[in-house]
Amino acid sequence: MKHESIPRVVSKWFIPPILLFALYVQFHGDFGPGGGFQAGVIFAAAVVLYTLIFGLQAAKQIVKPRIIETLVALGVLLYAGTGLVSLFLGYNFLDYTALDPADPPHGQHLGIFLVELGVGITVAAVMIAIFFAFAGRRRLR
Amino acid sequence: MIDMHLPILLIVVPLVSAPLCVLLRQKTLVWAFASLVCVASLGLASMLLIRVLEEGVISYAIGGWIAPWGIEYRVDTINAYVLLLVSIIAAVLMFFALPSVVDEVSGKQHYLFYTAYLLCLTGLMGIAITGDAFNVFVFLEISSLSSYTLIAMGRDRRALTASYQYLIMGTLGATFIVIGIGLMYMMTGTLNMFDLSQRLPPMFETRTAMVAFAFLTVGMLIKLAMFPLHMWLPNAYCYAPSLVTAFLAATATKVSIYVFLRFTFTVWGAEFVFEKLNLDIFLIPLSLIGIYVTSLSAIYQTNIKRLLAYSSVAQIGYMMLGIGFVSVTGLTGGIVHLFNHALMKAALFLAAGCVVLRLGSSNLADWKGLGRRMPVTMAAFVLAGLSLIGVPLTVGFISKWYLILAALEAGWWPIALLALLSSLLAVVYVWRVVEVAYFQKADDDSKIKEAPLMMQISMWGLTGATLYFGIQTDLTVNVAQRAAGLLIGVTP
């Protein structure tokens, strides 16, 4: 669809706000509806739209498959790592109070923020990876 | 610190290591790392069992949220025993993994293979350790999804269909389980198993309780491959890479049986399940029919891995038979067999894997004269096969002994007789392999190189264990007896 000017221009307008909206859903998740999973899917949707318009090759140059794979792992590590930090600080696994013992609500806030960020990263990366895998499939003869 | 956080570390260590494998990428490095993790898990699981035997139930509150509200890890004798079994198998198989995975899995996917392996380990241990009903479902999905991936990595293209078939059946089972758990949550407002066991009894008369129990039970029976819900199993075991077959055969169905024990005895209570609903009336005949039908199917298989897979379904029948007796002896038999069968079936699948590595085939017809061509591997196969039959001095004898004892204790001597006779079918299918391997002449009688030392270590380790635990039953039987007593007598 690279040569269709209307989809191209419209998608160029849309992709940045979609990415921005994903970040909003991610970081505003503790005050309104939203959170890591939803944000990750929205973020991935922007990449999917780009791929549909400009093709798989162009998309893979922007988001390299190798980096996607690393991000899948990093998100999980961020989540579990947050839990391990509280473990090392002498609290139970995932007890966010450990992150700010003087002010437990703040610690909980920070903990959930980090964990949700991990979820967001992994979900976005997995979504993109699955889409690339299907888009890259050739028909067998 | 390790002592206090033992239950969570057992889960978190493999869970964190799985994504690290993706970052490491390099084949041998990933293997070494994954082995280290498996050995560490084995260490943690042994420490946990020792502590549980000394101190009794251990509870761990995740995130510091106390039990009925937060997710609780609750370890008693039964899960500590299952955790130890899973971690032993995972650790021993890692020796086998290095040469076998190089041979059977394409080079670009090795790090993904070990990632899925560790995730599967995490899932299986998570199912066993958690005291939260919904958490069981979550871990069940982790272990199932990773095992679908592992199976699909088989060399044969049919591995993809086998994996897909397992995916459909597994998802069906998991859906039933989650419907059951959902209904239980609706009735009681809690997901903690211990809390459920106290809040469910007043609801026993309601139809919702019946429906919840029915969904849950059928879901679990699909997952543990109880006859006639076992159709996903033979293909999945047949086409998966050898390592995966051995791992799943020794752990996945066993953990599902643990889930069955936990839900029927701890959560619902034996009184409701067996006295009010009389589940044993279905369980015992179905187990017996299953043993006979699947053993007969095993006899007619032309592929060794598929033969062993059918035999696995038959052996699950013995475990369910033991559970169906609802007595301490019966449960001891079932729980001991859970451990013993894991050892011998893993040993058999590893022996088959060694042959596949050298011969490239698990077809019975290609195994002609293998007794002369690969004597060491075939010796292990025969020893583990004897265990499958239940010959004295092997582990198979111990579990059958308790099962028959339980049948006689209950005064059901026809069942004891039928269980004994069914061993003859095992003799037949093991003998078929022996006959082909030792008494038929191969077209090409040249000696084949034995499998690499690493694979032999795993195979002989497990084969040795089937002999060791056949003579030295202190660990297996005593712990199983304590677990059985816990399940039947003092319901927590």
C-alpha cells in the first residue's frame, strides 16, 4: 500500500498519537483505566499499522527482530527483578513496601509502576513478534 | 535468607533464568546455564522436603499479603515430594540434553528450546507449590504453553499436528478447570485452597457445587490423560524431541495427578467426593478398562515411542486405581507409583532417545538385532522394562505390591487379580521389543557406536534409580505413606 497516498498520509498522522496514547495508558494506569497489558497492545498496534502500510521489510528496519526478542525477555526480567529487589531488601517476594519502607504507599506505587512497565514492554514485544511471524510466512507450494 | 524464602526461590530461579537464556543465546553457554539452574532447583527442592518433614506445613505469602486475600504458597509432604520428583528429573535430563538437542533441534532454536524447558519447569513446580486455586490455572497454562512449543520443535513435521492436537485438548482441559474454579469462587468468594476447603461444605447440596466439581474433575482428567480422555498423549509423546518426551512423560501427567489429589482430597474432601458422589464407582472400572485397552494398544504399536506412550496411559490407570481405593494403602500405592513410574518411563524414553540418535528411527522394525549392535543401551532398556512389568527388586514391584495390598485390604480380590493379570500385558509389549532387538537378525549386523557418555549418564542414572528404589524403599514409601495419611486422615 506504499503507493496509495491517502492511507500513507493518514497513517503517518495516526502513528505518533497512537504511540503517545499507549504511553498515556501505561503511565496513567494507576489513576484511570489502563495498565501494562493494554498499553503494550496499543503500542504494538502502531507498529502493525506501519507494517500494513509500508511493508514488512521497512518495519523490520525500524524494529529489528533481534531487539524485539531481547525486549520480550527484558520485560519479564524487569517484573521478576522488582520482586527480587524486595527479596534482597529482606521483605517477601514482590512486597513493594521494601522499595520505600518509610512510606509504604509510595513503595507500593513505585513497585506497581515498575512491574506494569515490565508487562507493557513484554506484551508490546510479543505482539509485534507474533505479527511479524505471521506476516513473514510464505505460502508453501 | 534462602531458608526463609525457599518456596518462592524454587519458582523464581527458573522463571528469571528463562529470559536470561534468551539474552545469552550461545548454544553451549545456554545449556550450561540451564543445567546450573536445574541443579540449583534440585538443591532447593531437597532442602524444602527436608524442612517440611521436620517442621510440617510451610506457608509463604507473596507480596506480603496474608493468606486468604493474597496468593499463598503452601508446602506440605505431598507437594514437597512432587517438587523433588520434578526437579530430580529436570536435573538428570540435562546431561542427556546436550548431545540430544544438538541432534534433534535445529541449531538456531537451541536457546529458545532451553527457555521453553525452564518455563515448563517453572510452570510444573508452580502448580505443585501454590495454595491458590487460580494460581494453579495460571501455572498450568505456563507449563502447557511451553510444552506445546517443546513438542512442536520435534524433527518430524507431524510434531506440529501432534502439538496442535495437544493444544486443543489441553486448552479444553484448562478451560474446564477454570470454569470449575470460577464457580467455586462464585459460591465462596475465595480462591485460597485451604479457605475453600472450609467454605465449601455448606454449599455441597447446591447444584452449582455439583457443576463446579464436574467441570473441574473432567478438566483435570483430560490433563492427566485418564482413559478415555488420553487421545492427545500418544502423538504428542511420539513426535516430540526425545528429551521432551522423557521430561513430559515423567513430570507433566504426574503433576496433573497431584492436582487431582489436591482438589479431591484437600479442597472438596474425600467425604464429599467418594461418599456422597461416589466417584470411586467410576474411577476404579475406568482405570481397569484403561489399563487393559491401552496396554493392548501398546502391544500393537510399530513405533517404540508410541508403544511407550500407550504404556504411560496404562500406568496412569494404576495410579488412578490406587487413588480410587480411598485408603491409606491405596493412596500410598498411587503416590509411590507416581514417583516410580516417572523414573522408569524417563529411563525407557532416554534409551529410545539414545537409539534414535544413532539409528535415526524409533520404528520397531529398524530395531532388529539391536541387542548386539547397541548392547549397553538395550541393557538399560530391558532393566527399565522389567520395572514396567513389576518384577521384584525393581520399583515397579513396590508400587504394584501396595496396589494389590490395598485391593485385598478392601476385600476386592477380583480387582487385585485383574491388576496382577494386567502385568502380563506389560510382559507382552516389553517382550516384543526384546524379541526384535535380541532374537531377530539385522540386515546389517555391524556394531553401532553407543550413544555419547553424557546421554549414558542420564539413562543409567535413572535406570540405576529404578533398581535402587526397588530395594531401598525408605524415602519413596515412607514419604508417600505420610502424604497418603495427610490426604485421607487429617484433612487440613
